Amino acid sequence: MSWAPPRRVLIAWAALLALLGTTIFLAYQPLGNFNLAIALCIAMAKTLIIMAVFMELRERSGLMIAFAAAGFFWLSILVWLSGTDFVTRPQFPPHL
Amino acid sequence: MNPRQELNYLNCEHTLRSWFLTTDHKRVAILFAATITMFFFIGGGAATLIRLELATPQGDLVSSDVYNRLFSMHGIVMVWFFLIPSIPTTLGNFMVPLMIGARDLAFPRLNLTSWYLFLLGGAVTLYALFIGGVDTGWTFYTPFSTMYSNGHVILAAVGVFIAGFSSILTGLNFIVTIHRLRAPGLTWYRLPIFIWSLYATSIILVLATPVLAMTLLLISLERFFGIGIFDPNLGGDPLLFQHLFWFYSHPAVYIMILPGMGMVSELVTCFSRKNLFGYKFVAWCSIAIAGIGFLVWGHHMFVTGQSVFAALVFSFMSFIVAVPSAIKVFNWTATLHKGWVSYDAPMLYALGFIGLFTIGGLTGLFLAALAFDVFVTDTYFVVAHFHYIMVGGMVTAYFGGLHYWWPKITGRMYPDYWARAAAILIFFGFNMTFFPQFVLGILGMPRRYHTYDPALQVWNVLSSAGASVLAVAYLLPLLYLGWSLFCGRRAGPNPWNATGLEWQTSSPPPKHNFPQTPRVQRGPYVYTPEAVAVAQNA
Amino acid sequence: MWREWIPFWRPGVSSYAGDIDLLFAGLLAISSLVVLLLLVLLVTFAVRYRRGSNADRDHRIKKTWYWEISWTTVTLIGFLCLFVWGAVLYLEVYGPASNALPIYIVAKQWMWKAQHPGGQREINELHAPVHRAVRLIMASQDVIHSFFVPAFRVKHDVVPGRYQTLWFKAEKTGVFALLCAEFCGTDHSRMTGRIVVMEPAQYESWLSREDVGGTLASEGAKLFRELGCSGCHMGQSTVRAPPLEGLYGKPVPLQDGSTVIADEGYIRDSILLPKSQIAAGYEPVMPSFAGRVGEDELIRLVAYIKSLADEGRPQR
Amino acid sequence: MHEAHPAFQYATLPQQHDAAQLGMWTFLATEVLFFGGLIVGYFVYRFGYPADFAAAGRHTKIAIGAINTGFLLTSSFLVAWAVTAAKLDLGRVAAWLLVLATLLGAIFLVLKGYEYLQEFHERLVPGRNFQFDAAHARGALLFFMFYFAVTGLHALHVAIGLIVLLAIAARARQGAYSLQYHAPITVAGLYWHFVDVVWVFLFALIYLPGRSGE
């Protein structure tokens, strides 16, 4: 059965579906602001699994991993620095 | 062997098809060069009309609507269709594989695609500009652009959007090429600084341009459907647009200037016959500028009602990003120390660059200082500042590079006398045009003004007079470089006795650059005493 | 004054203009020094070590490390000083003003409209007393404009959809240019006006000379009745709607548990978006007035509600 | 099985593969920031209008969203499987797996379209017929503008992915890929997985807010 899926790919798939279930379940628990944090953490976990296994990043060089991380890192710069404005602005949203 | 018989990338094929479907990076570079030269003169034409209009304070040459379209056209064309692609897509495209000893870029077909996208984007934008134009300025600020402008905003934005993908593809190609196609022995610290700076540029192209693309898409949607996420009437925030726009457009300034800095590093070393002072520092400064350059965009928004805290952060980062630029200037100066300085035309451009860039950079500090920015932002002080960086810096470096590599690209030498005359004329014409604009800014003349206080006329007339000198000076190279194509003396493989790999192949280079892949054993600027002596006697 | 001797320099006339001019002088001095130093070095090196000269080229600097570290450090420290200088001044210019005279500004394509608390209205002109802090509450009816007075060394964008405040204190009487500094369309360059700074006595007499229908607050009160606001917010009917007396400047507890300070911006938004911030204990029954009242009328309503703050809590 | 040669600018096939991978990852970094522009807008307004976003989030169709997420994850799994099969010279298996993955992607698009239709009937389309509980209308409008823009763009990416996968499947069926030469199928796979990653985040941002209560 050489055409069967490799074990790690199968496991990753199962883990992804399990995480999907978990995130939906946790979204219905009243946890306040933690709901968003948890949802994002699970999304990140899923991303890591997809990248490491499906996208075979774990077999790649550090350079490739750095490239994969670069986009997310720069996005975090964008979020963080625009955030400094909106979080500390007395007039956002337009009232307040 | 008769040099006329020697096959090179120019004479190996002659059909139109061989040009328009070429994947040779050198030919693609020529295609780009022709295109951006056209855009340079379109943008320059608009600038000429602007300066002509501003010679009198009443606004009597064109109507204010036409004037607004002129400066928008000048900005859009110059920024996206000349400055950003200029060095990377022409000199970079031509030289990157040559300088790293490769046969081509990593993705030659992508490279050609990039040109076609650029052409398409340019055509769409030009169409928008000529069927009625855009009156938003190159910044497309909402809500003016989305709800009040009566220009062809969507078309222009779509054009820029398409051209943005051309930039992304070029940057991507360079990154992969520099990582994967270096000749054997060519380690990172043996790379010419020009390559380092193009690598840094590519990082910005790849990571900033998509945000611009998304922003332009959003304002196009907002304008098309009449609803959108920046509309203050619907709870949106126009400042979010400015954040997204400047997240691209501030790093874009570094897209423009970094290749210029790399260019000057090549020129200063070659014409001083000396290794670059502080090579590693200069190399890493390029990367540092590319990185920190992403953290400063809010300094365009100090007076917009952004939070005071954010303004402080952005001001601080802006001062930090100026440090690596300052380091570079010091290193270029120190490179001359105990060198063998010659005054060929490219070197004159390089020296001009150092002077003009220094003034542009220092006035950048004025604008980074928060309280002073409150006074002079949105005035001619800003206009003068960024023209010192972009025209005084970037365009001067581009001309320097063009003159430096012209013999390599065409195999011909240009008339030396004329080239030096043009370099000097550009320097003086430039200062005459833009220095008075600093004064105008201090006197409180806002930018994008069609009419102005008659008391300011004398400075505007000075500036306009300088602009006419500058216009002539920019036309000169077109003439003598064009002449040299047919009548210029033939240049050998290495007319400057420079050290780079690109000089080790014939001029113009053969189709696949090198007869055999070169092996590299030393750094980029190792001028041996013998090499110096040859140059000394030449 | 020495500054007046320089041909391209007009000294600033606001309370903070002197400091900003000093900052400019400082920046200019430092930059000139740097440019001079570089110029001298470049010219010296380029001439002395030109090709063909016999200058000594032995003993080149080999260790570049020390040089790099030293000029990086010096530059960094210099820049940080400039940052602090600029930032401290910025906090003063954009900070709060004490005991300031409020004046309302509405920007629209392509004019500046000013409204004084006493009801005086002007277009493209702004009369202000000398030596007295003036606080501008600015709104835009359409696109982004920017209130720029070069002589005061100050500007601030006026972004639609909210109030923006800016203060200045003129130290000299005279007429100064008011400009729009953010591109706003066809007649952007004609969206200019005059700031007339007068002696306090003259200012008072100017105020009384102006033909006014009533104070801003009294016009607001009229609007308040015409629009039917008084039906819920006044007298005995304040069961359904919160009373507005003594509201301005006080914290308001909201339904979601948070509190906000009732400043001009809050009042404005409560009129336009009544359902976004409901005061604790009230039903969200107020209709929105967005689209029914313009920025001019809003200013009057806000002025009126502000004036109720001083009345304390009368007949309840 | 024909012998594969590197393109002229490369010295070896591994070098060419490596360049292709690096190029794709660079492109994906670009894509992250492309979607990032919208995501920033989302976070800014979610910070500004938390209650409105919660209310709007409750109006999304979480059942369809969850099923769609499952389909995309599975389709991604099939593509990863296909890549390993292609490397084992099992071209026909790889082709069938890719076709299956394409099918799941197509179902995703169909369900997405059905979801849009429902939202249209519920008057949730900004600019067309938007109507929402007045207390939360302001933020909800921004939410749904974000929603349609970002899912629309994502759907476009899915559609492009479907075409790419089918083209690759055709080539795989002809046995074009092997352990030595498999750059196109791996690179196409990277793209498809990335589309999946984007959706994973969109699912968390669109369907989950406000589920835990009023």
C-alpha cells in the first residue's frame, strides 16, 4: 500500500479537524475577551500544523522558515503600530 | 576578431518578436528602460507646466481643476511609473545576474510578465490621466477620493494596482536570484553593495506593495459602490486609510532611495580605486533601513488627529531610521580618504548625490521633530525635502549608474565632456529649483496651491527659473547618449578598470552573460596596486 | 528683534511660536554644521587624493570598527536629543489649554466658518483677542481640511465625522493668514482667510458690533425645541431620557458598565448616533439626527447643552 | 519516464526546486500582507465596536462555515497526500487525489454562494439592502463590508486554485512528476495550503465572534 497517505499527514489532518471542533465548542463558552484570544491561538495552531506538515516546512532550511514567518511578522508590525494609534486615541471610535 | 562580428545580446536576434517575447533579463531591462524614460518625460512635462503656472501668483495659466490634475499626474506617474521601478527594473534587471555571475534571473518569464503588467498598469493609468485625469493628488486621501473627487480615481487606482504587482514580481525575482544563483565562491560579504541594497529594496517591494494594492482596491470599491470601510458617515475612519496607505508609501521612499545608495557605493569605490570604507556596516545599514523603514510611517500623520502617543512613537522611530543613512554618508566620505579620485561623469553624479542626499536627509530630521513638523508639514518645505531625496538623490544616482554602466549595456562610450557638463548642470539646476522651496515652506506656502500670496512670488520665480535649467539638463543626456549609440567610441569590456564581475564579460555581454561561470575568490572592491597603476597611467 | 532682519523669516506671533522658532534655529545650526563638515571633508579628500596627485596614501585606516561605532553613537545621541526637544514642544502645542475662549470652526469646501459663543458668525475670518488662549472646536462637513496659521506656527487637520480641538494664544495684534493645508479639491488654494487679532477692548466692541440673532446657546435652545428634543429631555419628562443639566464635563455611566466624559465629541455623537452609547438606566428610544442637522446646527445644540452645565440642577 | 533537466540558468535540479519553493514562499508572504490590509481594518473596527461585531458575528452561518472549513482542511490534506504520491512516481494516484481536492474546493464555493444568497435574503448586504438592529447597525455594517470583501477575495483565490490544481492533475496523470522533478506540484500545493491557512483565520474572525452569548 505504498500509495496510502503518510502517517504524519493523516495525523495532521485529524488534528486539524479536532481543533476545528474545539474552537467551535470554546466559542460558545462565555469567556469574555478570552474568546477572541483562544480563537486566534487555535487558528495559529492550525496554521502551524498546516505549514509544518502539509507545506513540509519542517523538512526545509531555516531560510525557508524565515520566509514563511516574514509575512506574518510584518503583518504584526502593521497591526501593532496602527494599534498604538487607535488604542490610545481619545476619539476612537469617532465618539468617546 | 572583428568586434562587429561578435555576438551579443543585442545583435543575436533582430525580430520584434525576439524583443517582445524575450526572457533575457538584459533585453527586459532595455524594455523597462524605454518605458520608464517615456514616463519620466510625461511626469516631467507635468512638472514643467506646474512650475510655469506657479511663476505668477494668480493662477492664470490653467484653471485650478487642471492644475490639480497636473500635480496629481506628476505625482502618480513619477512615483509609481518612474521612481519606484527606475533603478531596480532597468539597471537592477540588467546588472543583478551579471554582478553575481549568473546566466539570468531565477524566473525569466516572470520577469517579462512583470514588464507586461507594468505596461498594462501604465496604459490604464495614462488612459485615466488623459481622458480627464485625477484630482486627488498621488495620495488618494479619503473621503475626498471616494466621495468628492470628480476625476477618474478608480481607473488610476486600478492602473497603480496592476503596476504594484509588477513591482512585487520584480522584487520576488531578485530575492530568489540573490539567494540561489550566486556564482561559486560569491559569499554574502563578497557581494557588491548594489546587490545588498537591491535585496533590501526587494524586501520592501514584496512586503509593502500588497498593502497598497489592498488599500487601492478598498477605495475603488468604496467609490464604486458608494459604501466602504473608510467612510466617516458610516462609522469608518479616514485615518485608517492613511495608516494603510503610508504603511506602503513610506517604505516606498526607501524603495526609491536604497538602490540609489547602492549605486553610489559602486561609483565611489570604483572612482576612488579603494575598498568601501566599512563595507559590512554599509551592507547591513541597507537591511536596517528596509526593516526600520516599516516602523515610521505615522510621521506623515502628525497633524491628522492621530493619537499623541502614536505620534511620539513614530517620531522616535523616524530619528532612529535616519542613523543608518547617516552612517552611509560618513562611509562614502571616508572612502575617498587616501584614494585615487577621478572626476569622470559617474563620479560627479555620485558626489552630487552625497551632497543633495545629505541636505534631503537632514531636512528629514526637521520634519521628524514633532513640533516643527506641525508648522511645516503640508507646505513646500516637505515638497523640497522629498524632492531632494527623490530627485536630488534617486534620479542623480540613476543617471550616475546609467553613465557608469552605459558602456557595458551598449558597448559604446558617450562624449565625456558633455556628460560632465550635464552632471554639473543638473546639480545647479536642481538646487536652484528646490532650495527656494524650503524658504517657501518656512514662509508658510502650503503644497498643492494653485494660487498663492503674491509676496512669495520671488521665490517661486526663482524655483521656476531653476526648473527650466533642470529641464534642459535632463534633456542633454537623452541627446548625447542617443548619439553615442551610433557614433560613440567602442568601449572595451572594462573601460573604468573596475573590479565587479559584470566587467569580466564583453561589452555588450553575450546572451547568457558569461562564456563560463566565473569563480569568485575575493571581495567586490579589491583594487590591487597594479590595477591602480593602470588607471593612474590611463 | 534680530529675526526680522533675515529676509525670508517672519517671526511667529503665538505663545509657543518662539519655542518653535528656537527649535528651528537649533535644527538649522546642527544641520549646517554637519553639511559644512561633510563639504569640507569631501572637497579636501576629492582634491587632495585626486588621481595624479602625489599625496601620501600609506597608512590607510584599516580598522574601520572604531570609526563606525563612534559616529553611530554620536549620531544616535544627537538625534535622540532632537527627538526629545521636538516631542516636549509638541506636547505643549497639542496639549490642553487652560482658561481658553471656545470658538467653533466648521470647514467645508471651500470656506472656513467661525462661530463665537456669543452668536457672532464669520466666514473666512476669525477675530480673536490678543494674550488670551483661544480653543478651537473644529468640524468638517465634507472632506479633510487643515487649519493652518503660519504666523502661529500651528496647524491641525479637520477630519470629517468628529471634533478636533486646537488652541493658540496670539501675542501680537494684527492680521494673519489662515490657510487650508490639506488638499481638499478644486478651490483648495482659495480656501484662505484672515485671523484678526485685536486688543481685548477692541475685541469686545467688535463682538458687540456684530449683528447677532442671539448667542450660540440661545439659538441652540431654539433648535432644541424645534427639533423636539425638549419633549423628552426637559422638565417633567426626563423619565424616558436623561436630563442634560449639569451634563457637560461630567462622567456619564453607560449601560454597558463603562463611563465616558461628556465632552463636545460625546454630545455630538449622542445626537447623531444615540444608540451607540446609552446612558445607564435609559431605553434606547432616541432617534438619530444624522442627516437632519448639519455641522452648523450641531454646534449650536452642543453650545446649548454645554451652557446647561452652569445651571446646576434647577426645577426637577 | 523522461529525464528532467534544469532550466538553463540553474546548475542542478535541486537548485531549481529550491528556487521555486523560495519564490512561492516569497509570494505567499506577499499574500499574507495583501489579506493583512483587510485584517488590520477588521481588528481596528472590532476594537472600536466590540458589541456590534459580536452581534454581527451571530448573524453569520456558522454551520456552513464549519462544514466549509472541514472541506478545505480535507482538500488540503488530499493535496499533501497527492504531493507525496507524485514523489513516489504514482502519477495516477496523485491525479485522482488532486481531482478529489478540486471537487471539495468546488463544493466550498457552492456552499459559499448559498451562504451569500441567504445573507442577501436576510438583508445583510451593505449597499444593496442592509438592515440591522439599530443599536448595532454601525459596527455591523463595517463587519459585513469586511466580510464580503475578504470572503470574496478568498473565493477568488480558491477559484484560481481550482484551475491550477486541475492543470497540475492533468500533468501528474501523464507522469510528469517524479522524485527528481516535482517542483510544479509542490509549489501548487503550497498555494492551496495557503488558501486554507487564510480561511482558518477568516473562520475565527468571521464566524466565532459573539457566539458565547448576548
